[in-house]
Amino acid sequence: MVARRHNQPIADEVPWSESITPYDEAHLVVYLRLLDASADGASADEMAQIVLGIDPAREPQRAERAVDSQLRRARWMSKVGYRQLLRD
């Protein structure tokens, strides 16, 4: 598989807020792809490489940190944040 190129840079740590941020809005597709990949049993290395475009062999700590952070925010969006999208 080929890693998707993003228009917006991927943060190693997602900016956290109890409301949807501009970062969230710019990365909704990334969050959906991570949720799908996780549900399909993809490894963290696969998610880093394919979804985030980070080479886990060259940057293992960055890849792990970014996947954890992005996936945590994706799960928050799927449980809490989506309500704000619906209201707006």
C-alpha cells in the first residue's frame, strides 16, 4: 500500500481540547482512516506508515507517539466530538 500524502502536516501530538479544533477539522479523514485501520486489526506500524506517512523503521518513537495521539483523538471524535459537528 502507498502512504497517503496529506495537505496538512501530521502533528506528533494532537492539540487537545474538549471542543473540536481547527486541527480536528483538517484531519477528519485521517481520523476515519485510523479508526477503520484499527478496527481491521492494523498494527501501529502499519497505521503510521500508511495513514500518517511516517516511517516507523526510521522514526519509531515519533511513529508510536503520533499513532497513539491521533488514534486517541479519533476515538474521542467518534464518541464525543461528532455531536459538535452535528450541532454546527
